Amino acid sequence: MRSVTIRLFTSVTSSSPVYYMNYALISALVAFALAQSIKVFITWYREHRWDPKRLIGSGGMPSSHSATVTALAVAVGLHDGLGGSSFATALILAIIVMYDATGVRLHAGRQAEVLNQIVYELPAEHPLAERMPLHELLGHTPPQVIAGGLLGMMTSTIIYLISHSSNNA
């Protein structure tokens, strides 16, 4: 059986390890972290309260799913070019995730709102009256998805410019 070595931070072409940054992965993770952090500050601005649950929760402005997949697609496009199968794969993934966020997930959240209202109005002796409410903030409105996409594009472009300016210096 052949042994396979996975190198995440070293160059495969050089005899001595040359450390580099996985630009696409870093861009996607930073875009996700930024989007989730922005949600905390938007909640504080709108509702005058800190909600650390927004760091890990879904839904809201901007879409962290959209930011993540857009950052990944743009990073792959900038790094590997637009003509390769890697970019095509990342782009199709981004389109599917963003379409799903404004379609299925948005409507599932709206259905959860209606179901929670129905359960809330049930008499106390009803077996469903004691159920935990369904999570309502699942999907995104189109402006939330667009904002996430723009955040992802800016994040990966800035990281690309920073990483390539330090390589050329």
C-alpha cells in the first residue's frame, strides 16, 4: 500500500520546506469570521444588546454562507485563473449555496415562524404546547446574500493583494 503525505503548509516542488499560505482557504475562513462578527455588531446597533450567539448562528446580515463561498470562488479565480475546473467548481458551489439561502432556507424559516405562532396559541393542556420553538432565522433575504457576496469578494481580493505585495517585496 502506498503512503500519501498531505502537505498543507509546505511547497511540494522544493527540497527544503518553503512555507506559504493557502490563500483560498484563508480567504474563505476570514470572510466567514468577518460576516459572523458583523452580525454581532449589527444586532448591538439595532437592538442595543450584545448577542454572542450571533457568532455561530445562521441567518441575518450579511450572509456568512455567501461571504464564505464567494471568497473561495474569487480566491480560486485570482490564484488559479478563471479557465480551470477549480474555479468552475467553486463558482457553481457559490451559486448553489446563495440560491439555497434565498430559497429553501428562507422559506423554511418563514414556515417555522408560522408553526411557532400556531403552537404558541395552543391550549396549555395540548401535547405540543410544551415544545421548544423552531429556529426561525435560517435563510437570507436577497440583500443579505448580496452583502455577504460583496464581503467575500472584498475579503479575498484584499488578502490576495496583501499576500502578493509581500511576495514581490
